[in-house]
Amino acid sequence: MSRTHYKPSKYLSNYIDRYFVCSQNKGLPLILPGTGLELLFHLKDSLSITNKKLGVAHTICPRERLLFDTTNNVNYISVRFHSGTFRHFTNIPHKYIVNHYLTVEDIWRNEGTELLSRLNDLSTIHKKIQLIDAFLCKQLVKNLNHEPVNWNSAIKNLYKNYNTITLHELANHCNLSYRQFERNFKQHFGITPKKFQRITRLQKTVKNVLLSKSKHYLHTALDSGYYDQSHFIKEFKYFSGLTPSEYFVAENFDNHFYYKSLK
């Protein structure tokens, strides 16, 4: 199994966490709901879900559990976007992106088709990433949203302080009534702020447990804001369909997609 990480160009660093190349001869793990979006460029065979083949390059924006079909041939370049930032690269509403697998051609039409053709002509991973980076810089210039509410700050605040800030406080920071805030948040990010908050708590808890390589999750769960073990188990099962004990097994400690920051 090989996973190599690359930083984006400085211009994209506020929007993209990293590029990484995944190559492994084992299937992908159960993907739990998350808060970001990834753009996958397959280097060999595309992945499939319930026997439906995905495109050569496509989005993954899971706000529900996701399980790819079993495969022993995984090879792709992933662009991992920060929470909510993909909206600055396209004018497609986020409600059509969340839990969907839009192809590069769906998103950028002829420009996407040309990008895939040019990528196919390049022989090295480094050159492919450089081309993807340059393409995304161009799309950011074209699509960057200048919004009356600083939604970038709002979602970053909720992501970092999900356990201490209330949604009504966040609405006040945005100079919106709570009802306006909830409606606009869902319009921009595809889910309600409350669900985003719950997914963030789960994501950060699972990440800390997996990176610590310890099956003893309760202390981490309590630190993340769960009231008690029963609360965490209930939330975990709601989002994953599994109990924490069923999920925190050796296979998932070895095969997951949670990483420490590159900064």
C-alpha cells in the first residue's frame, strides 16, 4: 500500500488541503460521513458502487456512509478540498454535489474533457498534479464567490469550534436570524448546520482514535463532546450502521483516510 501526499500551490492552499496518490492492492474501507469533498482522478480502473462504474474522474462528497465495491486494484490521484470550498470552483449548487459522483465533464464540460485528455498524455504523477493544480487555479479565478456573508469564516469556525460555539452564536456572527442562517447554510453546503456539527464531531473523534491506534475510544469520545458512552454509540451507529467496537478493528486501523495536517 502506497500513499504519497503533496501540498497544493500557495494560491490554492486556503481551499485545498492536499493532493495524494493512493495505490494499493486491497479494497477501500467503509467511508464514514465527512465534511469535505474529494476529486478523484483514476490512474487505472475506476471504482464502482453497487456494480455501477464511476467516471474516470469524479467527486466524492459523502454525508452518509459509503462503501465501494470490493477491488484489488486501487490507483488514483485525490484532490482533498477543505470543508465547503469546492463551491468556489464551480457554479453547481452544493445540493447536487453532496452524496453524488459528478464527473469532471459534468462539472466543467469541454474544459473537463480537455483536462482528462491532457492528463492522459502525461507520463509522471508529478506532471499530472501540476496540471490539475493549474487547472484548479484557473477555475478558482473564474468561479470565486464574493458573498455578502463570510461563509468561509462561518464554516471554518463551526469546523474548528463545533464543541464550544452554538449555532445561534454562529448565526449572530453572520448577522442573520437563526432561520435565515439555517436556510442559507444548507443552500451553500448541502446539509443543515446541525448535521454538519454532528458529522464534524464524529469525524474528529474517529480520526483521533484511528491515529492513536488505540481501541479504547471512550476518553476520546468524551473529550469530543459526547455526553457518555451510550451517546457516542448511538451517534456512531446512526451514521455508520456499526457499533464503535465493530468499526475499531485492526483492518480499519491499517486502512483508513484520516491524516495529520501537512502544515
